[in-house]
Amino acid sequence: MKLYSAKGAPNPDRVTFFLKEKGALDQVEIIELALMEGEHKKPDYRAVNELARIPSLELDDGTVLGESRAICTYLESVFPEPNLLGATPLERAQIEMWDRRVELMLMMSIAGWFRHGHPRAVALEPVQCKEWSELSAGATQKAADYFDKVLGLTEYVAGDRFTNSDIQLFISLNFARYMQAKLWEGRENLTRWYELMLTRPMVQAD
């Protein structure tokens, strides 16, 4: 298998961190693309993913999977332990629910803040809207408050054990650091959780 990735970008990191938690990163060939230099838009990569989005997982038979959550669903079946996407129908639904909440409430607001407010993001968003960045910054803080409350009730995002939802939230918080924001600071429960995440396999160097 080949994984087309871009280190430091949130969607590719979702997959590589997932593989690290599986202890399976060395089972996949990683092909790094320079996102800010536009390597994902070149013809060679468009032949792999016509939407020019990263990540993509190319299987040995040439089949290509796009979208990070879909790739992780496939990898969960290939590397079933440790389980990260749910062991029962209810747990699978709960984890997907929290994955979506992190993505829609936090990740998307950070993306708007970054893409319309960071000078380097012009490479991704040629027409930036300052007002959208400011609105997204406010939404990001509200979402961080929400997840701080959630983590005051449970040890991990989706319950009492580490799952893919924790990977999603950790990556989101790190994404906000591009905007010089450490969203866990000043939020007791997020801080406790974030420090716990720093001990996980996903933060280990490749």
C-alpha cells in the first residue's frame, strides 16, 4: 500500500497518526507531498486523486481511497488491533458521532481561521476574507470551550478509552497552533487530556 501524505497537514496527519497508534506505520509506503508548493495539483498526483486532495491510499491492486475517515475505516479492517473505531454497533456510532462533532465544530472553524487569516495560506486560498477568519476564530474558541466541558465528564472524547475521536481532537488542537493558539491553555480539562495525549504513540517521531 502507498499513502500519499503531507506532514503537518491535519487530514493527512489523521491517517498517519492512526497508523502509529496501530503500530503499523512501517507497513505502508509513505509518499510525502509538499502541500504549500502545490505538488498535490501536479498531473502525476491528479492521476492518483482527480480532486487533488491529500491523503490518498493506493492499494496493491491499484484501487485508490480518498478522504481520511474512509481510509481509516479501511485500515481498521487491515490492522484490527488496537481497535480505534468501535468494538460494538453502539460504540462505532458514538465514535463516528464524536469524530463528526470535532470535525464540524472545531476543525472546520480552525480551517476557516487559518485559510483566510494566515499569510502562507494564500497558496491554498488565493482570495482570503479577513472577516471570515475573524468569525472562525471566535467559533474556534466556543468549540474549544465545548470540548473542555465534554472532557470534564469523560476521560477520553468518546468515553472511557482512547479512540479515533481523540486523534481527531488532538490534530485539531495542533492545527490551531499555526495561528499561535494553544487552545488547551486556560481550559483545565483540555489541558489534562492534551498532556495525556502527549504520551501516546501518535506523537512519536517517524
